[in-house]
Amino acid sequence: MLFGEEGQERLKKAHIFIAGAGGLGSPVSLYLAVAGIGTITIADLDVVDQTNLNRQILHTDRDIGKKKTVSAEEKLTAINPDITIHAIDTRIDESNAARLIGNADGIVDAMDNYPARYLLNNIAIHNTIPLFHGAIRGFYGQATTIIPGKTPCLKCIFPKAPPKEVFPVVGVTAGVIGTVQATDVIKFILGSGDLLTNRLFIWDGLAGRADEIHAERMACCPACGGTNPEKGGKKK
Amino acid sequence: MTVKVRFFARFRELLGTDIPADPMDGATLLSLVRDLAQGKKDGYDAIFDEHGNFHEFVIVMRNGKRVEHEDAGAVRVADGDEIAVFPPVAGG
């Protein structure tokens, strides 16, 4: 067996918070649901729009105009009625992020902007919760897994946010990166395999090629303190 | 001297990737990437600001180690170096 009853039991006891029910949140939530993650909290404020449907496979044409959280809860419950879904219709911000995430075993970054990602990063560091980062653009994507206190945090790897832009994404890129993130969540819960820690996985769908870049902690990271946690770290 | 410059994501679309370069002795990391991007305005503008410095969000690595922007004009490239230049991908 792949991971046996004990592994399945671990998955059932796990609680994963997914920030976003869009392009990345769709494959992440679907695959974590069918893997049997016992509790999934998924948060999003948006309403399903027709332009989402090329990549947000959690939602269908019939869902246009519906809250993404409502649509997400319906699909995830239908695909696995034996798990608990908390779908929260809200924008994740500084006032609610820590409360929404609570004592989850992992945070999945399925956001579409860096300010929100940095917020998740701060909560992950403060509460020592792993953060599974993913991001996509066109045929390109990236992913890394952050274990607070042990690996570079998101701010160590990307200290400055890129300018905002609206750029199309082909749905398969969300599929590739979302399943890479979900794979690392499952491995983390099971305690098996090698996580995407200390490295950035980079996918180039046009070239059909995956690369990875070594990632290091920043000496004095303003978020995690890096290799000098006493100089700016936010850990407890 | 031969070095390899690897652009990623949007930079790759604009400038190509795995570009072998034969820089002059004394070339710095900044001058090398500038020279490669010169002539492709969109690519150059995506990486450099109006002063010819890396945009603050651009990640520059040399042989797997991050190079801070303020050092890029002083770090000299050496034979066999592999330079990676990439932007944070943002969408979700």
C-alpha cells in the first residue's frame, strides 16, 4: 500500500487552510479532498465569473454569479462527503488572517498577489505553520515549501513584490503547480519523501521543462529574521 | 571565459534562456546582464530601471547564491559561472 491505514488516518486528522478558491485553489482543494484531508478550510471573497472557467476547475458554467466558497463547498463535499469543509466567504487581511488559519497544520498559498502572500508568510512564521507557496503566469509557475525556523521564508526568497499586472494563465499551469503544492502537503502530513524546501521549483510549460533554484535564508530577513532570528524574527 | 545566463518566466519570453556568453575580463554581473539585454528593449525594461539598475523585485543568482543588487556592479563574473535572473511569478 502507498501509505497504509496509519497514513490515511494522519491525513484524516489533518487540517489544511487554503487561501484562495481560484486557479491554484481549485486543483489544490480537489486533490486534498480526494486524498482524505479531514478538514479543509478554504477562503475567498470572489464570485464565479465566466472568465475564471479556463483554469478554475472547481467551478462550472452553472456556478457563474455564485460565491466561489459556495461553489467550492458543493464540489468538495460531492467529491468526498467524509471530510469537513469550511468555506469562508471573506477577503483575507491582517485583521482576520490569524483567526481564519487558527491551528491548521498547513497553509496553502493560492493567492494572486504578493501583499497577501507576505501576510500568509507572517502568520506561518508567527504560528510555526508550514506554508506551501505556489504562483503562476501564462505557461510559467513556481512552488516552494516553507518550514518556519528551518527554511527560507517567502520574504527571504522574494524580498520585493513585483508590480501588479493582469496576465492570462493557461489552466494547465494552475494544474501543474497546484498539484505540486498538494503533493507537498500530503508528503508533509505523511512525513514521507523530500519536501520542496530550500529550493524553488520552476515550471516552464512552453519548454516542457522543470528547473529548481537553490534558496537560502536571508541574513537579516525582515519577516523571519533569517539566519539571525534575533534581528527581526517574528517567531514566538 | 564562458559563462551561462539563464532567464526565467517572463524574462525568458523576452530574452531567451541558457544564453552562453563570453564576457570581457573584468565584466561584472550587472554589466554582463545589461549587455545581453541591450537591443531587446522590452526585455531590458523588464529587468532594469531607467538608471540601468536591476528593478528591486528582480532576483539575481550566481552559482546558486543570491547576489544583492548593490553588489551586482562589483561582483566580477568568472569562467564557468551560471547566472540566473528571474522575477517572482505572481498569479494564482
